[in-house]
Amino acid sequence: MLLKNKIQPILLALIFLVVSCNAQTKAFSKTKKSNKQEHPSLILTKSGVEKMRAQLGNVPLFDETLAKVKAEVDAEILNGIEVPIPKDFSGGYTHERHKKNFLILQKAGVLYQILDDEKYAKYVKDMLLEYAKIYPTLPLHPQIRSYARGKLFWQSLNDSNWLVYVSQAYDCVYNYLSEKERKYLEKDLFRPFAKFISVDNPKFFNRVHNHATWGNAAVGMIALVMDDDKLLETALHGLKKDNIDPNEKDNDGAFIKKKGQKVGFLANLEEPFSPDGYYTEGPYYQRYAMYPFLVFAEALQNVKPALKIFEYKDGVLLKSINTLLNLTDAEGNFFPLNDGQKGMSYYSRELVSAVDIGYYFGGNNTDLLSIAKDQGEVLLDDTGLSVAIGVRDGLATPFIKKSINLSDGKNGDEGGVAILRADGSKDLLTLVLKYSAQGLSHGHYDKLSFSYYEGAKEVIQDYGMARYVNIQQKGGGNYLKENTTWAKQTIAHNTIIQNETSHFGGDFETGSLNHSEKYLFDVFNVNLQVISATETNAYPGTKLHRTLALINEDNFENPYLLDVIKINSETENQYDLPYYYLGQIMSANFKYSVPEVLKPLGTKNGYQHLWNEGEGKSESGNAKISWFNKERFYTLTSAVSNEDELIFTRIGANDPDFNLRNDPGFIIRKKNSKDTYFVSLLESHGHYDPVSEIATNAFSNIKNLKIAYSDDAYFAISIETINNENSLFLFSLKDNSKNSKHQIKIENKTYEWIGAYQLTEINKKL
């Protein structure tokens, strides 16, 4: 959101303040201490502040952000200082007050530097003195849910948030404070605070996890302000001794620290990020961790440039920004892989920071400017000014999200996440296949699961996490028990479940030792994009091989998704494949019965949370369901046998507190199967106009879907339309080379092709 042509009165007032501040500057200089380190130096620099002052009124996006921040901080100053004794969980009064305090303190410090108005420095000083007054007497937080309780907050994680932000405020007012005041604050507040986060909480500080990243950054940033290299070394490399039991787990059931594992900020840069910049916990927590990663990196670059932090691990931090932006739908919402709250997007404050820092330190990539324009705000520092100037000067170019494969694991060899995008329009169809590692404590048991989008609309959803962040009525704003009993379980995802048991038996230790493997990723032809991956450890003795193709044919209104799962097992089992669609069922081509009394589908592993709303079977060889959602029709056609059970479900059983969303699902169940296939095709078609009340193209284009050929090495899927046009998708299961030649015979006709796959008898578009 940009300023109008006329400069608002508030901006004129800002400029006047800068011009008239000379007398105040002389008065403040009496308190300055001769110090080898300059202040500010973390996210603001002396030269940067001078440039910002000189540009006031000339850079609309920066000016508007400044005006917005000034209004917010001024309102808090009028409200007065509140530093309550901690008692609440997330969402409670004391929690939210201390959270607002650290955000406002950081902003007030920045305003003091840019506007040189003493009222902001005084506000920061007075609040810091209040914290210093109570901190030495604070016991552990009274809420005892966390494995690492904080003092200001219920967990040390939030305490670390506080110190990351407040370190910046302290840096900004450092020279305003007297030497006596600084000594007092460091003695009674900052050093004890840093000690509490680190030495007193080694299980929190000495691990590889987003928790530790915040703790490392917090200790490191206050160390930079205090020019304490020993404390900085602790932040970068962790505590030398911690006595952590390698069998000890956190509240999410994850191990605190593996034996011999490296710790500290650099270890958290090294291990969770793949060479592609994918963060193993998933995009929601990557977003959360990006702020401490990048703001501490910015501070290190400004104060300790010799470390070359942005070059660490081949520049993985800067790569991760582009990766994270690609892990979003058409409206910038992050895909909810693993634990993730839906609706979190690149409009968050963490991504404003990421975009600005990435632009400034990453080579001024102009496509980031288009994201900054959408965000409508910038950081009030050197990076934000640079971005705002780029936007003002018309340098922005579109940020184009393309099909991409992102490796997981420290060395990029622990599976990954693939994204197929059908075209470049806003309503593009997007497939997300997750074949990654466990994802630390926030990981779910969902190997080879997928979700599907049309624009920003979920067609086949990933449930995300069972938590209402900072909503006190729901478990104090923390994770709900249903996150474990439902959201993490395999049945909550669109993937194969064997014998109603989650992958790896729902055991974190086992899951952490394994990952899926990419078989094929090919997006060279935009009209035929394929991702294929295998999983051999989720169920011992069973191999899962899933292949998804996003296909654009002239005889279909929109690209369609072909989903083929081949299962090979040493024993006979029951297999379930759910599709969690969103919308209202329009029709089904098979008979089904609806129970008079709803009962749960099962008793454990997430099945206890699914209502069985109806069951049926198909005698036609195809099971077809159509649904309607947000003016669009969707049809799922599946190749099935007469014995396959077709189950309509709905989430919400055994949920007395109504913690779960009551979303629908459709399950294809195969019993007593050893080696088998699941084959489905998903269409997006037609439109309904509620004003004209006219439905167009409301019916499926598929006449018949079947397995035309299968053996250990190949499969062929026949796709026949209502106009009797036939396509054949041929695939090699054993050889994924682009150069290998293949040949199979179907009904006395020989098919030959080069490469792992081919689509035959199709229009010239391919």
C-alpha cells in the first residue's frame, strides 16, 4: 500500500523532527561512552540511519511503514508501561502483554534512531528498567506444560523471542543510556536472561530445532550489543557441556539431542537445511525460524563481517528465502506440511524481514520487490530502505512460481518435496507431493502424501495441525491432544494406510531413521509433468511406489491429475487410500448405504476420529464421485474391483471439545491384498454462476479409467473420454533413465518409447 501523491501531514512532522534535533543530539552526547564498537550496529548502522534520515519523504513504501509504526508506538506510549507478573499461557493477558512489549520496544528503538526523538529512547529505557527490576525475582513460569519453562513466558522459546527483539532495542538506545544504567541492565537483566536461556536450559539451547535457533540468536544478539565474544561463541557453537540424556524427549515426543550431535547457531544452519534451502520441519516452522536466522545473520554481517555468514553452507540462508516463497499457493499461503496452521503466509512479519534481507544481501533480485509490494511494508533498516527505493524506482519484476523439486536432509539425500504447477495463471493447478524425512518433532507420519490446489483453493487438502495458535479457549493456544491422535496420524493424509496402522507404527524414533526416495521428477514438458517416489520402510515388507502426473490435453477443459500407486508386499493386508476433498458431494456412480446411527471408522491411529457416513461398492470397474466447491466442479474417477469398499467419512468422531474441523473424506479400501494398484484421475471442470443460476460443463469427461497393463517392470493406464478419445500413460517402474528404450505389448499391439514414461494417442499439444 503506497502513499498518495500528497505527503501526509504526519510525514512533514517527521521531517521537521529530524531537522530540529541538533540541540537534543548535543544533550544526549554527554551520556555517550567511548567504545570500540559503534551503536547501533545490529540491524541499523550509523551510515544507514543517516541515509534513512536523508530520504524521509522521498521513498513512499518506507515512509508509509514509518508512519504506521510511529502511530502504533505513540499509542503504546500514551497507554503507559505495563510489565505484569507472568501467569498465562499463549493468548492470555500476561503472555500477550509481554509479547507486545518486545515488539514495541524494538520499534521504539528504531524510531529513536530514525527520528532522533528522545521520547522513544526514554520509553525504551523506562521499560527496560522495569524489567530489570522484576527479573531477578522471577521464578519459573507457573504454567508447567513445557519441557523448558520460561520466566516471562510459559516456555523458554518465547523468552528467547523477547531477547531477540529487545536486543535490537538496547542496541538502538545504547548511547542514550548512561554507563551506570547500562551496567545495571546488563547485570540484572541481560546477562541473567542469556544465562537462563542457555546455561540454565541446556535441553532447550543445545539442540537442532527451531527452539534452539531462537535461543542461539537471542544469546548471540545480546552478546553482540555487549561486545562479549565469549558469549557470542556460546551462541554460535553451543554449550560445551550439557549432560543431556540422548534418550530424553521434548513435549512433542522428539529426542532432545542425538549423541555427539553438533549444536549452536551454525549447527542449526547446517543440519535442518537441505542444499536447496528446504527446512526439514516444514514451511510453517521454516517461516517461524526465518526471523532469528536472518536477523542474527544480518547482525553478524554488520558486526562480524569476517564470518561471512551469508556464504555459510553455500549461501543456504539466502537460498532458503526463495525456497520458502515457492512453498506457497497462489495467494502466498504456506502449504501446511507437517505441523502448520493454515492461513499463515508470506505477509507475516517474518517474511517481510526475509524478503528485505534477502534482497539487500542476496544480490538485489528484483523479483523479490514484487513480493515486497504485495506485503505493503518494509523493515525500518538499511535493507528495508533499499527495497523501498527499488520499488519506488520501478525495478520490481514478477516472482514466478514454477514446478520445483526440493531435497530434504543436510546433504539433500533424505527425500524431499515436489511441487508441480500446471501453468502460470493465478488459478493454476498445483500438486504438492511430500516424500521427505520425518521433519523433527513437528513431522507427521505421511510418506508419499499429497495435496492439490486450484489457485489458493484447496481441492484435496492436507489437514495441517490441530492447534488454534494464541486462542486461549483452545488448550491455552497450544497444541491440542488431537494433534497427536489425529493430525499426525497417517489416516489424516492422502496416502496409503496398511492395516489401520500409521507409518512406522507412529513411532518417532523409527520414523526419524527413514525417508522416502525420489524415483523421477520431470517437468521439462509443461503439458506432462511427472513426480514419482518410493517408500520401503513405512511398513516392513511392503513397498509403496506413487506416481503423479499433471497432464494438459486439448480434449479436457483443464489439466487433470493422474494418481497411480503400486503396492508390493510379502503378506496380504488391508490398504486404505483417503482423499480429503473440500466441498459438497454432487453425485456418485455407485450404490451406497448410509447408517442411521454414526459410528467411528475404527478405534485408534486416527480412525477413532472418522465418522463412517456411508459405504458402497462399484460393479462397473470405476468409482466416480463429483463434488462442488466455490463455483467449480471436481470429479474423482478411480479404477476399482467389485470387492473394493468405498467409504464416505467425516472428521469429528470422539471429539467432545469440537477441536477438529468436520471436513469430509472418501476412502478406497482394498482387503486381503498382497500386490495391488490404486489408480485415480482427478478433474477440475465447469462453473456455476449463482447469479444467473447456470451450470456449465458440470459433468466428468471420463468414460473409463483402467489398468491396461501391469507387471513388475511396467504399468499402462488407459484413459477414455466420453467422446471415445483414448490416451495411454506408459511407465517404467525399474528404469528411470531418460535414454532407455522400453517396449510392452497390450492386446496384440506393441508400444515402444524412450525414457521412463510416455503418453500416447493424444493431441499434438504434447
